[in-house]
Amino acid sequence: MDIIGKKRRDTSANYFYGVNVNDKEAVRVEYERLRKKHRNITIMVIIVLFALSLVIVDFCRVNYLGGKPLFAISKRVERGTLFTGLGYKVLYCQNGERYIGSVLYKSCDQFDERTFANVMYEKIIKYAEDTKALDRSKLDKFEITNIAYDEENEEDGGDYIVDIAFTCKDGSDKCFKTEKEYNDPLNIKVYIRLNRYNEIYAMTPFKTSGTYYDSLKENYTPKILEYLKSNGKVIEDNLSYVDINLVENHGKYKFRGTTYADSYMVEINYTCNDSSNTCIEASGKEDLVGDFSNLTFYMSMFLDENDNILLMGPKEYFEL
């Protein structure tokens, strides 16, 4: 029985974004296509984010944690390996040394001194100006006369001993301020401390570690013992052990009307064969610390321009 007035269903094509929505099969095919496309894009984004995170982890691992590169191009160099990653270069040497930003270095055992001196020159000038140690407008000449590697430091960089000669336009030494007074104020020796990025983070005339410090200690230890012996301060037959350390450098120093070329605070550690404290006469008994198995006291030491000891006395000499 026909139903009068029933509206006939419209089955004509109705396209939406290029798909006939009245065609169930066409809609299903387009849905599957879009679902696969979305899945592929999601997978690609995950892969890109994962790769990016690996790059960031690798950069932080090398630059901040001191680790070895995970993703970098390696190149064998003399006695070491140079790694080039995204945003960094790092050189690992067979002797255990590690340098970030190692484009400055020719090899693990030596660097191009001329190139390095030029780079160091610019860094020292900038650091000295930034810290108000240098007035460049009054500087006439500034020259690096020698550079020597000292040791690795706590910033994953290197410490260098640098000899500097300079002159000021007015003939004085006031255009370049130093932390101590030198016997020859226009020819000075300082430690330049570079961090992992080969940027200066400290410039100091003295520190108590490193190759140069070891050489100072080796030089002054026999001189100090000889000075103490010649002044009747040591009973050699009763001396069991002695260790001498340089703990402070006071530089050129005027004491009791005499100006000395250099001066140090010295730490003396010792023990006696008879378990007493008499094999070395301390500068002041009240300064003697430790038990008879490990005795320590401090002395002042004043030198001439040839590093000869002219005077040793109580540590209080630096306070007079």
C-alpha cells in the first residue's frame, strides 16, 4: 500500500572535503586513510622528540656532567680522540686529560703556542677589563712572554702559568692591578684558570696545587731545612719526618725597615724519633698544634730577588 505524501529519500551525492558522505564505503576508506595518516604523523613526532631529547641529553652529558659523547663524529688525533657533536667539541687524551672547545689545541701533548698565546692575550685583556683590574686607556704595552700548562682544575678546564710583561703610558705599573706586589711589577707571573669552555674564570698569583706549586715546594723545602739547621732550630738525629707546605704568598714585603723581594707563609709538619716535640723548635709554642705523632706550626719566610731565604720567623710577622 502506497503512503501518500511520503518524502522520497535524497540519495544524490553529497561531497564533504572531497568525500561523498552518502557513500558508506567511500567514508570508511577515507576514515582509514586519515587514521593511518594520523598514526604515521604521531609516530614521526615521537621519533623527532626522542631524537631531540637524545641530542639535549648528549650535550648536557658532555658539557655539564663530564661524560663521553653518545652521538658525535670521532676523529683520531695524536695521542687522543676529538669528538664533534651538535654544539660542542671535546678532546679526550690517552693520558686522561679532557678539553672542551678543543679547537685551541694542536694535540693532546702540545698546542700551537703562537695561536694559543694570541687567544689567551685577548681573553686576559677582556677578563682584566671586566674585573676592573686593567685600565686599557692607560696601557702602553701588554705582552705574554711565556705560557705553561699547570694542571686540570675543578671546572673541567686547565690552569696555566702565564708570564706577562707590560708598561703603562705614564711609566708606572698602575694601569694593571694585581693581587700581590711583585719585586718587578712590570714583569709578573700569574695563574690563568680556564673552565670547560676555555673561558677565564679566575686570575691569581698563587695557588697551593699543580706542577708549578710542586716545583716551588721542591725548591724551598731544602732551603727552609738548611735555614732552620743553621739557626739551631733542628735536631737532625731526632727528626723522624718533616713536610713543608707553602700556604700563602704575600709577595714583595716590607718588614722592620727592610723590603724583601718575595714572602710566604709556611706550614711545617714533623714528628720526632723520641715522640717529643723538640726535634724542631717551633716559632711559638702556642702555635704548635697536633699530638706528638703529627705536629704542625707556621712560620713567615722572606726572600731576596734570587729566592734565597733572608729571614724566617713567627707567622705574626705578617701582622706587624
